[in-house]
Amino acid sequence: MAGENEIFVVTGPGQGHLHPSMELCNHLASRSYHSTLVVPSTALSSFIPSSFTQNPLTGIVRIAGSSTPHMPGPDPFRHQAAQDLEAQLSGRSARPLCAIIDFQMGWTKNIFWKFDVPVIGFFTFGACAAAMEWGAWKAEAGDIKPGELRLVPGLPEEMALNYSDLKRRYPGPPGGPPGAGSNPPIGGGGGGGPPKPGDRPPWVPEIEGSIGLMFNTCDDLERPFIDYLTNQIAVPVWGVGPLLPEQYWKSSDSLIHDHQIREHRRQSNYSEDDVVQWLNSKPRGSVLYVSFGSEVGPTMEEYPHLANALVESARPFIWVIQPGSGIPIHVGVGDSGRADPGDPKEGYFSHGLELDSKVGERGLIIEGWAPQLLILSHPSTGGFLSHCGWNSTVEAMGRGVPFLAWPIRGDQYYNAKLVVSYLEVGHRVAENLSEMVRKEDVAKGIETLMGDDETKKRAMTLRLKFNHGFPMSSVGALDDFCNFIRRKGP
């Protein structure tokens, strides 16, 4: 029985939240805590590997919910989910030590409080994005003018806010014109454009009452941002990541085979062996990897520009195209940004531009699932055109792959700023992301990135920090958390 040694971990919807939450559970289990993962949908739980379910120190509680984003308005699953969670807590013979709650599931904290269970706020992305949103609020940065730089006291000078940090183009509701949407902050969000002076980040109420905060990051990447949040929010802040699979940390000098790490049930037109053979045929550091993850991507109007830039480039590339890519989306608080499942559009697929006949063996176009860890760990991969989702960002940084940053929404903009301005391991695809990205932007960005030896050297230097495995600062942070929560007592 878990008894008084139990810690609940509540994951948000989407695999980008599930995977870090599972890894956090594994780290807690390795310290002899019984970690119970609360999963808000049956569909999402299908991505949990058997190694997790068979571990006697990790358990799963399924509550009502959807693996797709919550749309604006009342959540139809919440009442049943609340009842499911209450039933689980009522059946415990001893009070859990605490609940670690993904801020997108912040509403569950009220249920844990009913049972006198203290709450830790959990961010599955890095500290920079949260620190920058907090700093923009405190600096009343909503009135920044074009050409102005505004320093945030306590944050690095390289991260000074500018007009383009706040004015962003964003896909609008299904059927609406491209760029008609608002400028949602981290994790999605309503609002009608840039934050106004005095506006606070929408995640602030979701973590209010937490006795500490956890971030999926480490000192080597984001120490100034962790320190800033600690000082500003006045609770302990722990960088406990990057929360990547154990095998990732054990494979610093070898290829990572995705199928050995994560079970996947998605279709693809190429196997891992196909991808390895293609990469083996390319010179070291020559391949540009192009992927926007499973939930976001450029607009339908931008896809031909991206495709034509790749066609006209002389660089070898792998381009991953997800089903439904390019369909406009509507995002509310807590959304992960997927296309509306009711949208009749097919989305963008490569056959529309006959890319195979135009690029031949120079390009590998993957439709569906791609072995990203394998691609990033292969020596032929020399650059990553990425949306800068946090999981993809840390996976690439740990393998020394530099970035061409094309953020689409939420925390991705500040992740891109971290990569380009602070860590200096990449370039932006375009300086003004409030306008449509065009072929000329992409073509120039590809050549700038792939020809920049200094940026590649910095990326490889950053990689060296992770050659000894999971960061020692994060080991220490997890130990500090365990000591902290033990002192609170059951």
C-alpha cells in the first residue's frame, strides 16, 4: 500500500505533458516514494508504457477528461473528473504527502485541499518562459513601442523585452483568416492581443496556494530564471529536469532508438531502420531536421513557402509532416493547440507539391510519426528547424543540435528567445513573427544556421554539460524537494 509515502502527480492533456509527468514519477519512485499519476483521459493513458504500469512504486489513476485540448467555455468532463478524484482520495487509508499538479490542471488543487493535501505547482516547460511572462507583467510591458527595449530587473540583459516579444501572429478560429487570432500566453489563453499594463499571466491563479513550484529544467540551462522566480514568488522553486527518459541520459555518445524508449501507436511512411539508412548516406552535420511536433505548425499559407525554400536549398533535409498540419486552430486557457477535430479540411500533405520528384534523395519527407530522438542523436544531423516546444528544445540541446527557431504559440516564443539570445545556440526564422513567414525568410535562415560554425560550436559545448547523464543540479533539487515535503509531514 502507498500509505503516507504517496505523492500524486497530476498531468495535463497532451503527450507533451504526459511524458515529463511520467519521468517525474520515475524519479520519485527511485527515491522510494509511491507516485500515483493522475491521467485525464483513457486515450492519453494508452501512451503509458508497460514498464511504468508494472513498477510497484508507480500507479495510475484515470479520471474523466479528453486527450484533446479544452475548448473555451465550461469543461464537460470536469464535474465527473472531480468526482473521480474525490473517490480516489476518499479511499486512501493515509493522506498523501502532497500533490504535484500541472498548472493546466490547477482546478484539481481545491479537491486535494479538501483532504488537507498540500500542493506543488508543476510546469512541464522551462523557467525562462514563466519568468519572462512574470517579468513582462511586473514591468508593465504591454505598452512597449516598436524599437524599444525594456529591461526586466533581475533577469539577464540579453532577455530585455521588445515589441516583437509581445506582438505575435497566431492562428485564429477554424475557418477564420490566418493570423486573426489573439496572442495567447503560456499554455494557451484568451485575451485579445498583447498583455495590457497590469495584466498578470493566466497561470498565476492556477498556482496560487502552492507551497512550491517545479520546472522541467536545470541550472545549466536556466539558473537565472529559476532564481528570479524564487525571489519573486517567495516559495521554493526546483529545476528537476530535463525530464527525459532514462535511456536518453545513458546514450550520450550513441544513437537513441525511439522504439526502445517510448511505445507509439501512430502510423508513419518510414521505419526507424529506413531513417537510419538515409541518415547514414549523408555527410556529418549536413542534414536539416524540420519538425513542428504533433500539435502545432505553420499555417496552410506558410507551408508552400517552407516547401519551396527546402526545394531550392542545396541542403539535405528531413521534413516531418503531421496529419492535419496547417489547419487553423482555436485555443483557450489550458489548450495544447491542436486542430479542431470537426474541421473538414484535410490539412497539408506533401503530395500537393510533388516534393519527392523535386528533391529526390536529398530530402526525406516523413508523414506521421518520426523517430525524433534517433534523428537528433545521429551525427549527420546539423540543424533543427523547430517550433521550440520545450521537450523538443531540450532533446536537441542535449545532443548539440543548433536551432532555426519558428515559434508558433505560448511558451515557444520565450523558449526561442532563450535559445537565440541567451544561450546563443540558434537563429530565428524571421525577426518579425507578427507577419507571415515567407520563402525568403526560411531560405536565408537555413543558410545562416547551417553555415554558422560558431553557433554549432556553442551547441556542442552546451551538449558537454549533459555528457554525464541527468544533471546533478536536478538530482540535488529532487533531493531538496523530498526533504522539504518530508518536513511538512503527513
